[in-house]
Amino acid sequence: MLRESVPISDVILNRLQEVRGGISEGVRNALTNNFVPKGCSHCLNTGFRGRCGIFEILLIDDDIKKLIVEKASSDAIWDVARTKGPKSMLEDGLIKVSKGITSIEEVFRVISE
């Protein structure tokens, strides 16, 4: 589970939306807007409070089922799945970074475990 950052100010988030045309382009923005958690008395100077999950979900549809039956490689299955919209754990984590929920370092710490 990811540790959640102490939220950044709404003023900063609004400014990022104005400057970048929104922060919903998760991965690209996560790499350029690396929020560094700042400590305070509420978080015991860690910069984190609470936890949130990062997820990777593969929905099995007919195309994926066919690949599984054919014993296709995991890369082949993932290539087909990516065309249908699922995000990897890394992408889900980086989207949370772009929203100021956590830090890039925290995402890499968790996905490398």
C-alpha cells in the first residue's frame, strides 16, 4: 500500500490545471510534477498520512480468453489488454503522483517490493 502525502494546496493544484491544461494526463504530468511530501505536526514530519492502493486489473474478455487457451505469452496477452484500457500498477501510481496523493519515490518503493 502507498502512503498518502499530506495534500498540497488547492491553489497549487488549480494553478497546475491552468498552466498544463489539467492534471489528468497522469503519466506525463507525474514525471514533470513530482510533488515532494512536506512534513508537518499532523503527520509527525513524515509528509505522509494514511495509505492508498495502486492496482492493476485484467478483465478477461473473449479476446483475452482465446489467448490464454492458446497459451500465448504474457507479453502478447498484455499487448491485447492494453488496447482495452487497463493501467499498470506503475501507471496507476504515477497518476496518483500527478494528483499530489503520493510521491514518485513512494510509487517506486511499493512496486519494487
